[in-house]
Amino acid sequence: MRYELWYSESASSYALIYEGDTASDHLKEPDAKVIWTVEAETYEDALQKRNDFLGWGEYKSQGILFDYPPKGQGL
């Protein structure tokens, strides 16, 4: 699965969304732009790769288990 990292300069915020996920458009600020893409087996793997890219260190799960993208919505 390919994920896109979106960044909004006005809000100084990031959103990691799988490519083509229009249902998550509400998570992106109007000025957000894709700054990086990555292939990953799982969303958690993509989150770790995002942290590596941004220099944030090890990704630590918040303890919430969920499927992203939801089953049947992948590309």
C-alpha cells in the first residue's frame, strides 16, 4: 500500500493518508501538499517510516487497534 504524507504550512500539521483515500480529505488543511510518499505493509509500518523520515524516533502505538485503510477500501 502506498501512503502520502501531507503537510500544511498554515497549521504546521501533518496527515498520513493512503493514496487515493478521498474519505479522509477532511483531515487535510486547505493548503496541505504531499511532501513524501512511502510503500508499507501496514499503517503502523507507514507511521514508523514517517517518523524516520521526519526524525521523530520510534513510533509508539497509542494502544488503539484499527484497520487502515478499512477492509475493502484499499487500492
